[in-house]
Amino acid sequence: MLQGEALFTSTCNHQFHFDCIIKSVQSQNNECPLCRLKMDSLINIVTPVVPPTPVVMEVEIPMEDPVDEDRTRTLSEVRASRIVSSPRLIETKTTLEVGGVVSTEEKDIYGLLTLRAPASSDGENAILRVPLDLVCIVDRSGSMNGNKMSLVKQTLSYIVTQLESTDRLSIVSFNDTAYPVSGLMMMNEQGKQTLENRIHSHEKLNPSGSTSIGRGLKMGIDVLNKRQTKNSLSSIFLLTDGQDIEVISYTDIMSAIPPSTTCHTYGFGSDHRVSVLSQIAEIGSGTFTYIDELKSVGDSLSHTLGSLFSCIAQNIEVKIELENGYSVAKVHSTFPTSAIPSSCVTIKIHDLNEDEKRNLVFEIHVPTVNEEDAENTQIGTASVKYIDPSSQKMLSSELTPLRLIRSNVIDDKTLLEVNYDLDVQRNRINAAKGMKEAVAYVEQRSMDQATAVLQAVIDKINASVSSQDTLCQSLIEDLNTSIKKFEHDKQKFMAYMTNMSMQQCSERGTYTSPHFSSSNAYITSSNRAQRANFQNYSS
């Protein structure tokens, strides 16, 4: 044996150069070259034992309470008969940026299609509300300890009180694993009592451990996918104050969400990732709400509950068809849109609630026309069809014309003035885009760029013809507040901007901090009623 070389003595007391014996073992010669005794200790050194990957035990989802199909069928028939006798259909209205374009001119102009849902019907709403399957996915990690979990439990209890006997509710809790506190339980008297007891006593709603949003979300979606019976409406509420402990593709998880199901997310505290929760909500056609104060947890979830209780249309398909060389050049919307440019464009909207409006802003390419074609002022039509969620009937609106005057000379100067209502909606869209762009700059650690973007939006609104409109003034005020009050708090800046951007894009309100007012335009009577109910309940 050479002096100074590292030696290895086996359990059989034979000595070898360490490098030599290592090479021998690495070549899968796992025995002593002299006496053939297995060298287990050396095998473990050369090929370290990798601890097994922890196996996450899949917890079986409890059996669901079956839907009361007889009662649901009866409600559907009543609703269908009322639609026939006194229809309350979605109204449509079209507006163009200007009333006329010189026939020899080729340009792009803005167009606007407004959908207006019927107002709430106080007495009918409680009786004929569409039955709901709701899954609440609740973070119970260690950071939820204390007042956070107490307020969440109080809100869950409130949700139980507001559901009807035809509704079903499931609660899923998660920390580093997910657990079904209940399957889909029918919210009759017995179901409410059982679930209320679990909310306040179940060990899986006691805070501990880390956070795995992905596992909680997957289990919540599984609850809905494994249903044997279904209510017409289904939705998910996801509430968390933290970040995922693992890298997960939320797109993959959300791809399994059942059709016609919305997913609403709620983030509070300084640790949650705004980009993750807003991404989940966008894919799930839902809303993201930033809860800036613990006491607002109940306000936030009850607000969304009010929206679900007033859904009057699902799977909405808007069609814009243009004629004689006119085409849709661009659609300023986050809703899924068919290929553009095209003379026929379809825009799909997930759902619409009572009292809500959707203002779809788009751009039309206006070609030159000859004298003969200039006589026809109708350049196209717009139409809407959708599913009534209670009766499951397909309803359609009448065709709404888009009209534009074409002439060699336009003497009436009012036809060339920018339409006020359309300009308001253009300002809304520009503000929402600016907010989203500002968030992207903050994520790149460039707050100066973010505030410059918002200031440019403010200047543009101030210079517009509709600058004095109530919504435009609220947008200006909110953008100024964001710059002055939160430019040194990046987490809050991103959370508020994301929250408001999504509300302005979808024209659907959620709970918003008292610091801001622009989304108040989207609060419906059902939202107000639920928030008032919760305040009475909590006090």
C-alpha cells in the first residue's frame, strides 16, 4: 500500500486504496475483491440512499347529498312559464364613435355594444333563485391563526345561513395538504346544523403547517367533477393569506374546472401573491378581491354571494356581423373573442347578473364606398344569445343595427362629434390597461415607470370629451390615490391595481377598499343586500 494515499478498511479487515475500491463499487462490483463479502456501508456512501418522496395520501371526498331534482324541475318550469308570459330579456344597444364618415375616407372608428341585464325582481328572486353548488376552499396554514381564522369561520357560518334548501355547500381546508371538511351537503335544516358544527369544531379548520394552494384548489375542483348530480350554478371561493410552498401550474389545475363554474379568489395580508390569485380568477371567469383589512373578510365573500344569487344568463354569445367591406379590426376586451380582423366576430361572456351591464368596445375598419352603397346607412348588426340558468332554455335578443351615415359631404357637424357614452367606455378600457401595465412595471422593480403610466392615463382622461363624467372623475381620483398613497408600498400597490383593473375590465364589482370609488358603479342591489345582511348577522 502506498504511503499518504487514502485507505479503506472493509468490515472483513481487508484494506484497499480508497479511490480504487470506490471505482470498483461504482462499476457495480459490490463485494470485497478478496473474500466476496458485501460492502453495504460503502454502497451507501458511493450511492447515497435517497429518502423516498413523501406520498401525499389522497383523502376520499365524502359522499354528496343528491340534488332535489323534483323541486329543481318545478322551479325550472315556473321560471320558464314566467319567461314566456313576461320576458325580462337582456337588452342590447349599439353606438359608434361618430355618426358619419365621408364616403371617400378610409379609417378606423370605435364602436360600442352595450348589454343591459334586467333589474332585480325583489319578490321573485328569493323564490326562483337558481340552485347553487358552492365549494369554499379555505387556507388553514399557521399564519391563519387567531383573528383571521375566527373571521373566516364567522363568514362560513353566514354563508350557511344564506343558502336555500336546494343549494349545496362543500368546505375544503388546506395547509401543506388538502382535506374535505365536508362533501356537497344539501343546505336543508339538518345539513345546515351539521355543517355549522363542523365549521366551529373540526380539527382540519385549526391553523397549522405551511401553504399549498394548488392542492386545495385541485381538491375543490375534484369535489365538483366527481358529482353524481348537479345544480345549474356552481362556483368556487378560494381564500388565502400566503404563497404556495411548491411550484405549480395553476393553468393545468384550472383546466379541469367544470364548464359554467366560476372561481373567485380572495387574498389578504402582505404575503399572498397577487399574480397567482388573479390568474386563477381570470381562468375561472371569476373575480379577485384584495382584502386590505381583516374585518372585511365577511363583506368580501358576502358581496360575491350576492352576485351568484342574481345570475340571469350563462354562456353568453355576442355576435357582430358587418357588411359591404366593413370589418371589426380590434376588440378591446378580456373576454374570449374569435379571430380578427373579420366581418363576423363572436365574443363569449361567462355570465351576467341582474342589474349588470357589459360595454363591449371594439374598432371598425371603415372602407371607402361609392354613391350607391353610401345610401344604405346600416353597416351591420349585433345579436346576443344565452342560456337562462334556471330553465336551461336558450334565449336570443333581436338583431340590433349598427348605422353610419356615408356621404361625399357631411354638413351636419354633430355627426362628426365624438359620442360621449362611447368616450366614457374608452376611458374605462384605457384606465384598466394602464393599471395592468403599471403592475407589470412594479414586478420589474420600476415604480417610476408605473407611476408614469398612470399619470399618462390621467392626462388622457382629462383631455377627453367625457372627462367630467362621474366614472371618469372616479378613475382619475383612484389613480391619483394609488400614486400618492401607495407608491412606497409595492405589495399594496400591486394588489389594489390588480383588483381595480379586473373590476374595470369585467364591469363587475367586488369588495373595494374605502380608499377607492371607481368600482362603486358596478355594485348591484343584490350585492348591497348581501353585505347589509352580513353586517346585521355579524353584529
